[in-house]
Amino acid sequence: MASHSWLMLDHESPRYRLPDDLRARDPMGGRDCGWVEQMLPFVRQFSQPGDTVFDPFAGFGTTLLAARLEGRLASGCEVDAGRIDLIRERLARHALAQGTTLLHGSCDALDDTAFPPFDLCLTNVPYFGCGWTGAPVASQLYDSQSYAQHLDGLRSVFHRARAGLREGGACIAMVQNIRLGDRVLPLAFDLARILGSLFIMEEERVLIYPHESNDTSTDGRTDRRHEYALVFRKQRERIDLQATAELLDALRAQGHTFTLLGSFARWLKDPQGTPPADADICVDADPQRLDALLQWLRGQGFALTSWGDPVSIPLHLGSYRGRYYFRADHIDASGALVRLDICYEQ
């Protein structure tokens, strides 16, 4: 793949395009089917022959086909049974069904034994507001009843995908912002925020397509002139160790009580060990004390989140029950990071 920040896609090869007879069998006419040419450069750059490429939204098997064409193993999850059948038939027509694992269901509902590890997560995400007409399934994100529900579903899927991705592997999601009537929903940017809570962002690419349609309808589609490829990596974060230690001292000086846990506590005892990616502290789940702690951190320029969502101050702790911790991040003008995870539930 070229080193610049865009990828020009001038045509879709008839050889690898989803065949018309298979497209006609899909409830949505295959209109959300990606291009093999779209996926091939990412398969080549972010995986090696023999690696496993995983698509949590397998759809029509475009990612899986691209992976098999490049000598990779392929695995994918798909909630729609009809599309599972289409994937199998599509790969069989290319004599590439062998080396492919297909799982029927949403990956966040599968246990570890049914979920083999993989080296690259590469996918096109489903779009909100597309008017799904296929079989109703609870985990069908095309059929989400609200945009917030759709984002929650994406978060759950990528959280589960993170567990199966090897350390150092890339997670790449293709996504567009979407227009519903006269409203634009920033799906690409909201997804980047979700992925940023799970992985480390490495880069973005803008994929540019030829414009071949005069369709100006506003039913959840864009004109597909461009989309984003969001490239993230599963790796340990690098934090400013000295600044983190100074933060902990400042918290004590302010009268905040906590117990230091995990990797930062171990690193303080053995600075020659593996550098920590954050500092974990445990506090009492007292709403007033916790609110005062978060207020102080915000005053010091920290961003406060819970599972990637901004935390509202003053704190309503009941809204965050079951989430276990808050995250406080501070990035200075040089890019140095201080990260504090505040556990308030066992």
C-alpha cells in the first residue's frame, strides 16, 4: 500500500465482484457489499501469509475472500443465516472455502471455545438506518432501534474482538458518516472514539471511489464517494512514568485516599520490570468522595471517560454501576500521556 493517506479505488473487478444471482438473494440486494480491492491492500500490509484474518461483520464474505486470495486463513461472524449461505457459496465458486471458518451469530455472544484467535481484524461495519428487511435477529445492528443502541452494539462486538486479537495485531474498520433525512450522524468519528477506548490508534486512510450513481435518496445511504479506514493496534500504551508518579503524590497531598494496584505498583517496586500502561487505583464507592476526586482531576486537565463515554460532573454514580472503573487521561502538548484507571466496584 502506498504511504500516503488515501487509497484510490477506480473500479471493481468483475472477477471478484459479488455475483448478481447471489446479490439478488439478499434482502438488501447486496447494496452494502464492499469491494475485494478495498480489502486487499490492508490484508497485505497488516498480515502475513498463513495468518488468520477475522471479520466480525462478515456480510458477503468480501474480507474473507480477500484474505484467502492472499494466502491467509479466514474467519468471520455473521448474524444473518442467509448471508452465511451466500459466503459459503461465494467462496466455493473461487475454490477458496477451505481455510475459512464461519460462525453464525454475533461474536460478542460466543464463548472462547468457538472463537479462535486471529492476527488481523478487518471489517466493514453495518450502518444504522438502512431499513433492514431480512430475518429479525436481536443482534442485527442494521435493525438497531436507536443510534445509541447501534453504537453500544458496535462497542460490544469490538470489545469481544479485542480479546481474540493477538497482541500487536491491527484492528481496521471501514466506515462512513451517514445521512438520515436532513441529519448527518458522525458514525466514523463515533466509532473512532469507541475503538480508541480499546486499542491504540495508528493511522487513518481515506478510501476514494468513482461516483457512478445519480441516486440522491436519503434513507441511510451515502453516495459512497469516500469512506474512512480506521487503523488501530492492540498494544500497550506508553505513559509518562514520572508524571504519573507525581500525580499519585498530588492526589495523596489533596487528601484523596486510594489503594494503588496492578502493574504501576509492581513497577514502583521493580523499575527494571515491564513499564506499565496505566496506573490502577481502587477507591471507596462513596459518591461524594468519588465526585470530588473526578472534579479535581478534571480541573487538572484530565479527560474522564467510562468505557469510552464522557463522564458527566457532578457524578450520578448509579448511571455507571456495573462498569467498574473510570478512566482519566491527560495528554500534554508534547504528546506525553498520563493515564489513571479508578476502580470503584469489585
